[in-house]
Amino acid sequence: MPLRHVVPSLLGDPAQGLVSFGERSGGEVVRLNLGSFRPFLVTHPEHLQRVLRERADNYVRAGDGLQWRPLKRLFGDGILSDGHYWTDSRHILQPLFTARRIDSLVDRLAEEIDETVAELDGPAADGRPVDMGVEQARIVCQAIMRVFFADKVSVPQAMRIMEAQDAIASSVMPRIAVPWAPLAMPMPGDRKFRRALQTINDTLLPIVRAARETAETDGDDIISTLWRSRTPDGRRLEEWQVRNDTVAMVATTTETTISALTWLWPHLEADPQVAERLREELDRVVGDAPVRRVHLKDLRYTRQVLDELLRLYPVGWLFPRRAVEEDVLGGVRIPAGSTLVVSPLITHRMSMFWDRPEVFDPDRFAPERVRTRHRYAHFPFGGGPHQCLGMHLFYLEALLIVATVLSRYRFRLRRPQLPGIKVAAALRPRNRVEVTLERVRGVAG
């Protein structure tokens, strides 16, 4: 794709411009001309399966590549890197995120979510509007910090970290857009990045260091587990890697839920039929009871709504990879050292793989339709060995939040329109979503 097509598309509406690259490619592996930087764009599910799973050893996260180099200043080497650092961290953290363990924590999460959502009764009674992005952050932070971090990170501290991560997500975009620029060269956003990074370090490093002293007697919260566990070769992690993995796990356990759900409320107001089906399911499955683990398996349509949200708004929208050795992908030679652009945002919105891709339609994820679709047509959490550890947690957490809020309240948007997409290091809503709430009578507290 020539420079004269690529650059204008990205300057106007970056999200739509990215999707247009996929449409023009027709699912073929193509090269994007960005001047001296010419990555390969990979969009077809069959090619994605090869890159992310079958040949994952050859297509690695590049520490000096398109996205990882600017973000490595935040996350460092650990669970979000590659090589032996990733292997060590994955070995320690994966047992904390197995489906069986997460399922065992659902009722604790549900109780925390129920308690925090109930604090919206005040604004509901007064008719005061609330910012759903802020409220979701508060709900998620309360539940996650208590259940997974044993209150080592307080809710105000977690909210401060969320604000800093949001600043970082936008401040690194100039470097992602100009990936060949050396880190020593000043760029727009650098000062904002440094301030946000300092906030995160000032908040988390004292917590990480204090946890070292009690790790042997503490429970299985994330920070204590990182200090106490050993790598496959018997070593303990150094302080810097515990810090890196703590920062990564705070982001992994919160960011997708907070961001993705913000788009839910405008879509429900825009499509009353979807909203009505969702409420009917909640009335039938949950009724007047508090939402608990026993209800989740029957919230099938609610799960379809979440899958459709993640199709349109995959928070992790970019998974760049670097080819270690030469390969052939879709008939195209990929030289060693090449950068590959893998983007759920693009594949999820291509008309080649989705009928009317711009339409919000949870029925796409009815079981009989999912079975006929390629596994890598929908991959909001990546795939293969690097699939996000927090995927199962997201679905349980989001189901609990949606079911608890909608069982307790009716809502009305102050501005009934869909927020635009802000392309940052992680996808963000461009506009705030403010709602007024009305308490539903008869719902148990």
C-alpha cells in the first residue's frame, strides 16, 4: 500500500483508516509504506493462526518494535515481554489465573461489586449524572484490589494508577506512529509520559518493597506470589521484575473491563431490542437476588453482548510481531527481522469476515454461528502462548458488573450518541459517557 494512501487515512480518522487498510488488502498479506518503516499487515484468520499460534516461536514480541519499545519504559521485562523473562513470569502467574481458581473467587468478586455498585444509590436518588467510565474504574478497582491484591493497593491508589496509565496510553502514540525515532530524540508526549510513569512508580514501588517482608506468610495475592515463587530454574525474581509484573497485572486485571464496558451503555440506548433481551434474561436468571456465581452460566445472551463489544472495541487493538527467521505467509515472503502488524480492530471490522461489520449485533455470537467461524476471526485477547492471562477474569468480572448494574438501575444517557474511538496504546472511548440512574424497586441489596 503506497505512502499516499496510508498517511491520509491515518491523519483523518485513525480507527477507520486502519480498517480501510484491511478492506483494501482483501485478506492478503500486504506491506504498508510508512516511509522508512514498512511493516507487513496480517488480517486473514488463517494467517493470524500461523503467526500467533502455529509459529509463535518465530513471530515474537519485539522489545525494540512498533509498540513494545515505547511501552517497555512502563512495563519492562516480564509477563508483557518475551524470552526467558516472559517464561519466568508466566510460570509464576499462570496458576493464579486458571479458570478453576478464578471461578472459585467469583462470589467474593460478586460481593465486592454488589457493595460498590450500591454506592450509586445516592446519585440515583438525587438525579445526579455519573460518568460511567469513572464509576466502572471505581467498581473494578474495589473488586480487583481486594480479591487479587489483598488490599495491598488501596482503591484511591489504584484510581491514581488508572489515571496515569490512561495518560501513558495517549502520550506514547507519537512514538508508535514514528517507530524509527530513537528514544533519545524528544517527541510530543514524552513529558506527560515521564510524569505518569513517576506517579506509578511512586505509588507501587513502596507497596512492592513492603510486601517482600511478609511474602512468606501472606496469602496468594499477586504481589506476595511474585516474591515467594521460584522460576523454572529455581531462582526468585529480582525486585525490578516484581515491580514490572505488578504494574502489568494491575493493567491486565482492570483495563479491558473499564474501557470496553463504557461503550455498552450507548449501544443499549441506541438498540432497545438488545437492551430488552438483556433485561429479560437478567429478570429470568437473576430476578431480585444479588448476582452470584450460580447465575453466570445462564447469562448466555449477556455473554454474547460482551463478545460483540470486544469485536467492535478490542482494547488491545495492536499485537505487533517480529519475524525471527524468514518465512512464507499467505504466499508472501517474510524476511527475517520484518515487523508484522496484527490488529483485532482491523480483522474484527472487515466485511470479508463479518456481515455488516459496523452493526452492533450480539447474535453473531450465538453458539451455532460461532461454530462456523474461524477461531482467529475474533481474537480480542490475542492467541497462542501469549493469549492474555486475564481473559477468563474479564468475562466473569464484566458479567457481574453488567448484571448487577442493570438488575439494580434503569439508566438514561445525557447525550444519546456513541462515543468515538480514540486510538491510543490501548483503545479508548473518545468522549465521556454520562448517565442518570433510576433505582429499580424490588432488587435485593
